[in-house]
Amino acid sequence: MDNVELSGIQTEKKALPKEEAKQKTGLARLMELAMYKKACMLTAMLMSFLSTIASFIPYLAIYMVIKEIVRVYPNISELDKSAMGQYAVLAVAGVLINLIFYTISVALAHVAAYGTLYQLKIDFIEHITKLPLGFFYKSGTGKLREILDNNIESIEGFIAHDLTNMVSAFTAPLIMLVMIFAVDFRFGIAAFLGIIIAFMGYGMTQKQELTNKLMKDYQEALQDMGNAATEYVRGITVVKAFKQTAQSFHRLNDAIKRYMAAVIPYSLSQENMTATLTTLLSAMYLVLIPVGILIGQHTGNYRSYASSFIFYLIFVPAIGNILMKLIYAMANAANIAGNVDLIDEVLMESEIKDSGKNLSPKGHEIEFKNVTFSYDDKKQVLNNISFKAMENKVTAIVGSSGGGKSTIASLIPRFYDPKDGEILIGGVNIKDMKMEKLMDEVSFVFQDNFLFETSILENIRMGRKDATVEEVKAAAKAARCDEFIEKLPNGYDSIYGAKGTKLSGGQIQRIAIARAIVKNAPILVLDEATSFSDAENEYLIQQALNELMKNKTVIMIAHRLSTIMNAHNILVVEDGKIIESGKFNELLEKNGRFYKLWENYNAANVWKLKGRA
């Protein structure tokens, strides 16, 4: 495999910083991608070149036939049958050679295309897994889905078909020019004049800066509509519950309108240019016929004149097709180059980088030192946070919504990096640890958990890919989910989401806990893991969590304060600051913010709807 940069990510999977990448753009970038399988692609291009040359052999044979017929006309019986047979063989040979070279070209181009497509998707996915979570909130899933499903796929079409077609499209006009001047330079000048007039008209209708702007607006509108459509489908239960429609759901409706406002001018701009060129190329007869009549009035060799004139009348339509093929290839390449620019926008996003020191922690104590963080460089979410979470102890974090609790949890696995300060595990700055090592140290159970559309077994095994079936089942039993899994149609082999295999929120939560048990990392982050569970599920989840938390350093983001009564330390976070800390009873005795939270929590538990008896 050639050692080239495929996507701003080298084959050894190290991203280049923006200032060092010297990223190519447009067609140059597209060609760089196409040359990933260089030997294969160059051979495909050579085959396309030879195929194009061979495609003109039948025209040469036709010209020789016309010349022979005109030579003996009207005494057709005097035709040189041997020569005519040779011309026929020459034409058939040209067709067969063209077909053979073209088939080889297409086959090699597809091999190169699928190899490049595979590697580009792998590189793209690996890259986005190293980006901070803020990028995904900013970009939206619709944009990334559009890039993976369509933009990257369009590169396969360019490499497999368009690039070899471009070679052919550039080669054919050169051979065509040689032929039109070689047969009869006078008719060649007439045909060439018609080509110049056609391209002058095309150039007058083409405004490159405007075209580029229209194409960019179209692609951005398409992405925005994709984001809005994804959001609409994901929120369909809310849409239906509140009697919304595609029209009344303003974000989707506005996105569709913006798309229509962008796609129509873009399409018309392309249509006007293409229609102008097609019309003028088709009108080349308006130049050729008058010139042919003029030449005929002053010729001394009518047989030579007639054979050349007839040949050009046959060949002129082919000139139009050849040049239109070139225009279509260039326009398509420009469109795909725009797609590549969108891909590169993502690939040039800065990854979360480590310091390169590759240190290992000496223990599993977590320490925040003067940590400050902001999502948008405007409002500070965390302000000079400092605390220690002792090894093999439970540290709970409570406070009002939006106070910064979940942000603290997100900084530990480096979903984001703090603006100031440092975070240490076992005395080592987490930036001095390899991301793989850091991920081995930390397990998570989130408030909202995601199951993949694969077997329940594989969903649990996400925690550790080399876990045995026995280890997975042991984790499921510890997480109190073995019983309901066994009741599924195919037990642990049941595909989640397929044929009605659905699970409740509490069941999904327990599978997420089983995942964390399988991983068995020494540090555990629980982000409101029991928030949405009912009484029965809360009890089962709490049992599972007790099993999971044994001999681990635990950071617990708590909404239900009853779950943290035995925590070794409780941090009360408000407006990005730690305002209180201590054990449960100590904080209650202070009669401060935690005491107020506890009162509110108890009041909510005994609250009842008032209504008719």
C-alpha cells in the first residue's frame, strides 16, 4: 500500500496539525485521494488512454471505405474487395481492442476505488472518535451521516468511473484534432472554428465564482436539511404527541425551504451552461457546410473533396459527443471535489492529543487541580475546580441542573480538555497518558445509554472485545439482567431492535452496567445512572451498581440523593464551583446548600397530584 496521506491522516494513523498539513484542495486533492492505490490506478488510466486511441480506429476505417467508394463511383463493381475486407477487419479490431482495454481499465479502477473507499472510511471514523464531543454537538449527526453515506461514496464513483473517463475525455479531443487536421486541414480549420465558437459561448455563460458559491450553498443546505430530518425522525414521538407536522416543525420546514432556494439556482446555472454548449456544438454544421460549399467551388479534385466532406459530415456529431464527455467529466469532478472539501473540513478538526510521554498512573486516585472549562470560550462552566477522589472510594457530585456536574465527569476520560488546570490519575496528568491507556483505566455508565443493533451478547462485550461468553453471562448475572435476557427469543443471541426485540430503559441501563462489569476498569464514572428508572428497576440497578463499584474509584453524578448516603465524600457543585464537601450527615449538619437539596428531594418524593377523589 503506497505511503500517502489519504485524509490528512497518514497510513500510520497520525493526524497532521493544521499548520503542517499543507492540505491540497479541489481537483488536486481529489487526484491525491485517487492515487492512494497508485500502481493500480495508473495502469487503469493507461488502459483508458489506449482504449480511447483504439476507439478512433473504426472512424479511420470508415474514412478509408468512403474514399474507396468515391474513387470508383459510379462503378461500384470496381471496388477493391480485398481492401474493403481489410478495412472491415480494421474496424472490428478497433472495437475489440477498445473493449478489451476498457474492460481492464474499469476492473482496475474499481479495485483501486474500493480499496481507497475502505481506507478513507476507516480513517474518517478513527479520526472522529478522537475529536472532542463539542464537535459532534456543533456539527450534528446529519452532517456526519451525509459525509459517510454520500460524500465519501461519491469518491468511489470518481475513482471507479470518472477519473478514467476524464483520461479518455482529455485524450479524445487531442486525437480528434489530429484527425480533423490530418484528413483535410481546410475542413479541420472549419471544425476547429466551430469548437472555439461553442466554448466561447460556454465561457460567456459560466461565472466560476458564482458557480462555486451556488455549489457551496447547495451542499450546506443539503447537510442542514439532513440534520433537521434526522432530528425530526428521532423526535417523532414528541412530534406526534404534540400534533406537529413536517410543515409546523419549523426547523425541518425552514431547512427544506433553504434547500429549495439553493438547489434551484444551482441546477439552473448548470443547465444554462450545458444547454449553451450543447446547442453550439450541435450547430457546428452551420460553419462546416458553408465552408464545404466554398471549398467545393474551388476544388480541382472532386473525388478527394467529396470523400473528405462526407467524412466530416459523419464525424462532426462525434466531435460534439467527445467534447460534452469532457465537460461532464470536469463538472462532475468539480462537484465531487466540493464533497472532498466537506470531508476535509472534518478531517482537519483538531484531535484531542496527548503529550507523547506515555506515562502510567501510580494508583487510581483522581485529582482536579484548579480546573477551568468553557464549551464556547464565553461562559465558564467550571471555575477553578479542585478536589481529590480517593482510590477505591466513592465520590458523589450533586447540585442543580446545569451546575457543571456532568462536565466534571466528561473531563476525566478527555471527552473535552480543560481550558486551565490539570486532571491527574494516580499522580499522572491524563494528557501524559496514551488515550488507549486512559480508556483502559475508566468505565462509564451514562444517564442515556445506547445499544447497537447487534446481539445482546455483543452489546455487553463492547466493554471488552476479548471477553468470553462465560464472562459476559457472569457480568449479566451480576448486573441483574440475566433473567430477562434468557426470556428473549434467542437469549443472548437476540438482535436488539430486530423483530420487535425491544428493552425498557431500566433493562438497557442494566446491560450498560454489565458492559462496565465486563470491562472491569479500576475507575468508574456514573452519570445519573438511576435517573429515569422506576422503583423496581431502581432497586435492581442499585444492586447491580453495588456489585460494579466494589474495589473501584467511583465518581457518581447523583440526582437521587438517597443513592449517595454511603458515599465517602460528597461535592456540592453550583455555577461551576464546589461550594460544599463532606460526608452525607456532615453536610446535613451544616444546614447549607446540600441540606436544601435534601429537603427538596424529600418533598418531591412525597408530592402527590391533587384532584378528585
